[in-house]
Amino acid sequence: MTEEAVNLEQLINVRLPSTGEAGTDEELVRAVLAGDDAAFSEIFDRYKRLVVHLVGRFFNRRELIEECSQVAFTKAYFSLKDFRGGKDKSFASWISRVTVNVCYDELRKRKRRPEDLFTELGTAEAEYLDNVAAGGADGEKDFVNRELANKLLSALDAKDRLAVTLYHGEEMSVKEVAEAVGWSESNVKVRLMRARNYLRSLLDR
């Protein structure tokens, strides 16, 4: 089956008939590679929440979350032959890495200039930033904080935003972030430090 010919509507939106009792992730992967597309429907059911959750950490718009999630499952489908499995390489970690890479590609396409960021701030957000600069922020208006955080993060380099989002948003360790994105731990630490410094410089403006 070629990538052009695959019908994701069949794999995802339509429940395919099961060929037997669901097995382990490794067994399902082997079944898909042997031509059993129903096994991929089971994989989708197991990991759709995880994929959507990860994508939702980077994007707010529902249609974009759906689009990136579908791209992630499409890439996973055609990359199953690369999944090695084993005790230290769970399918959850593998598909998380696929999803993070999809998000990274999308973030690179959507990079904005800091100047654009500040023209988009609402009154409440601007007042909150003034409060932060004056040292008086106490965490009020949680909704404003979340919206503002997303706007600030959008001004970061795509790789720096990956590091910050996974480390702070997903509460991963430096080692876990490194494994998720395929970087060295020292690279993750450098990007986290650079992102913090850049965000401080934005606040100083």
C-alpha cells in the first residue's frame, strides 16, 4: 500500500472488523506490517488521546490540532517498520516522538516576529505584563495567563519552544525531553536556558 493510496478515513473514522483479541503494541505493529489494517485501528484507539494531548500543548485551534494529529498517525503508519520495540522503547514513547516532530515542523512554518506578538496583546494581557514588570504579579486571571503564555511561546525558536513545552508543560525531565526529540541532554539544557533568557528579554520590552 502506498502513502497516496492509504485511506485514513477507513483506518481512523470507521471501526474496522477485528481479526481477533487485541494483543500487545508489538503484536499489533507486526500485524499491521503483515497487512492487517484493522490492527492499526486498535493502535489509533489506544493512542489517540496521547497524540491529541501532545498536539494540544503546542496549538489551540481545534482544526489545527485535528490536522496535526492526523498527520502524526499518517507518519506513524508509514514508519511502523522503523519501530523496534523492546523493554526500553515503548510504543508510547515512539509515537510521542513522531507527534513531537510533526508539531516541530508546524511550528517552524508558523514562526512569528516579536513585533507581531506585541501588536496582538489584548488590554488584559498588556496590563498583566505591566504588573509582571512592576513585580506585582500574583497569578490572577488564569485565562489571561494561559493565553499570554501561548503568545509568548509563539515568539520562540521552534526547537526552544519544544524544549520549554515538554519540560514545563509536560513536566518531563531533561533526559525525557532529550529522548522525545532526539537531542543530547546538554542541548536540551542550553535551549531551556536560551528560551528563559529570550522570554525575559520580551518581558523587558
